[in-house]
Amino acid sequence: MNTMEVILMEYCRECGSEVIAGSKFCNSCGKALHKETPAHDSSHIERKDVPTPSLKASENNNLIRFIKSKWVISIIALVILGFGALYIYDRYFTLEGEAKSVVANYIKAIQNGDTTYDFRSIDVDDFYNVTDYKFIKASKTKVETIIHLDRDDWDKDFFVGRTIEKTYEKEKEYYRHAYEAAGVGGKVIAEDDDTMTIKTGLQHDELTLLYDLQAINGLGESVMKRAYFTLENDDYGKNMKITDITY
């Protein structure tokens, strides 16, 4: 039995002539028949072959640029200045800050052997030497405002031009009228030729500051004390002074 061999044919893409399947060249025009593999386009490189900066690194760079910007530096400087101003205000311009300053100056005067008259009322006695101290806390209450006029103080103020009236008698009358006629409940509660005490009918803040003190007692021994300093605005608010010390 004869077997018929089937020959598959193809066509040349160049001239259209029939060629046997699998031939490498066209018998008519000689053109190569195999399909050429297209050259690899280097522009299409897989992403994994190209190193890219990480998202975190990019964020860090942006953060560094932001921190170094003039606006951020200016804001940080303003915040620092704000906290500094707040500290200075609290330290020197509030009632508590003023009271702390008076106590510190009073203790420093004791340590240096200087007079303490500028920091305490005349009826407050100094105590033994303080070697160290630590502020604990402060409290504030309202008390009646009482002012004291004194001829000696008036004489001192007269020489520096701080008196309201040219004579002490007229000064007393000025304050008597100012508080008794002001409708605030003021009245003179004590008076003689040289002094006058007036209950003004007003109130002011009294501060009590608690300190831990390390001091030397009369026997030369180092002792620890807890002391309470009471301070008021003496002389109708001109000067804050220590009016009492308890421990």
C-alpha cells in the first residue's frame, strides 16, 4: 500500500511564492523566511532592575528641608522667646513672683549681715542665719486694706518729692477725706499727732510662702526648719513687705 506524503507549503512574505514549510530561504527571491526576534528595547527595563529611593527616605528629606526652612526657625525662636517672657513675667511681675523676690532678698541680706528693713515690717524680728532655702508653695487670700501714715515717713518722702501734701497735717486730712468720703466704708481707726491708721474699706491680696530652710541656731548648730513668710502690700500698694514669719 502506497503512503502519500503530505507536503505543507507556506508563502514567502517578500515575493508571495510557495515554499516548503520549514525552509529557511525562498527558492524564488532568496529572502530569509525565519521570524527574527525583535531586539530588546532597553527603554523597557523592569522596575525591579532600577533602584528607586524608598518612601521613608523621601519623607525624611522633606522633613529635613522643612525643619531648615526660615519659617520653622522663626516659629521655634518665637516659642522660645515666649516661654522666656512667661518665666520672667511669672518671676518678677506677678504677686507671687514679687513675694518670692522679697523673701530671697531678705534672706540674702541676713546672709550678708545687711539691714533687712527694706524687706520686712518694723514689728517683724530677724531670725538666725540661713545657709540654704527652698521654695515649696504659695497661697493667697484677701484681707482688709489698712494704711498707716507716719510723720517720719512723710518727712522722708518730702525730701524726695513723693508727698501729696506740703505738710503732714494736710496729708492726714487728704487721706481721711479720700477714704471716709469715698463711700467704700473707710474710716480712721487710730490717730495721734504723729500717726494715723485708716481702715480703707478695700481688700488686697495677702500671700503666704512656705519654705524649707537650713539655718544655724543660737548654739551654732545646723538645723532644718519649715518657715511661713506672710507678705502684704504695705503703704497702700507701694511696697510688698514681710509682715510675719512663723516656723
